[in-house]
Amino acid sequence: MRMTLPYQRMAVKKLVARCGQEWPRSRSALEKATPPGARPYRPETVEFDLTASDSHSTLRAMRIFKAARSIGLSIACVAFCVIAFTQTPSRALETKPADPFFAKFNPVKAPAPAGLLLKPGDRIMICGDSITEQRMYSRIIETYLTVCVPELQVAVRQLGWSGEKAPGFLARMTNDCLRFVPTVATLCYGMNDHEYRAFEPEIGRRY
């Protein structure tokens, strides 16, 4: 059995008062009192009449119920987390150095690599603005691939252009990059595109 909140009762009273009718004392009377075109009567809105003292008791009971429900949900969430944590299968740990400093750490073993994305004979183009043109990170990439996977025999070329924005590379991409038929390309743009000022929608659209 549902009980009506005071503000719900007041709303119905105002509706009936505007129609110049008496306050209905039953569900059927309330349905008859609802004027044409008004919001239809919902059974869960009014179940029975409450006195002024009963309404305060009802509000207190509802507040207690809501608080108890919140506490119950919190306890259920904590219990679920505890169960999930205890049921998690143990994972292998990495071997730690003998130094006492590392005693408090328990690093989990990294997943096995799925393999290189590069294939033998790949031609890599590293494209970007002045950050690429200064030949720092691009040389690190080339050196790493040459030393660590020499069997791939990859070729690396950098196509950095100082001050360039993304639309600038789009304009020269066919002549400067695609003509060499690269199999892999990296892009590093954004510093110049943002123009070193607060973001505006036009910046994002152009980029």
C-alpha cells in the first residue's frame, strides 16, 4: 500500500479547487473530479487520506526507509568488491632485485608480447613539424630498429617541416611522401595547429 506525500495531495487539492468542487474522499471521486484534458489519474498517486499528523509520520518513515536502503546498497557493494578481490586468481610476479628497497614492491609480470607490427623490408616515413625536423626522436626510432631488429632491414626516412600544420602536410603528402610508397607512416602534428592560444572550435575543425 502506497502513501501520498503532502505535496502530491496539495497539487490534487489545487486542481480540484480550481474546478470549484469539493475535495474528494475516495479514488473514484478523485477520478470524477479530474477535469477534461488534465493529467490522467495514476493509481500510485493517491491510495487513501492522511491526517496532518499522519503525514509527518509518513515522511519520517520514508526518510528512514531511504537511509536504510542506501546503507544496504553500500554494504552490498563492499561485499561484492571483497568477494571479487578474493576470487581474483593469483598472477605471476616479476623477479625483484636483492636490494631491500624493492621488498615492498610486488610487480606483476608483463603480458607476453604479441609480436612486431613491422615486417621485413618495411619503409617507414616519419612525418611532422619542426619537432620531427630536428631529427631527435626520429633518429632514436631508426637506431632502435637498426640495432634491435636488424633482420627486418627496414628503411627509415624523416619528412619534418619546420612550422608546418596538419593541412600543410596534406597538401604535400602526395609529392613528398606517397611517391616513395611507404608501408608505415607516423604523424606528429598539433603544436603549430593550436597556434599557442586558447582553443577555438575553428582550430579543431581545421586540424
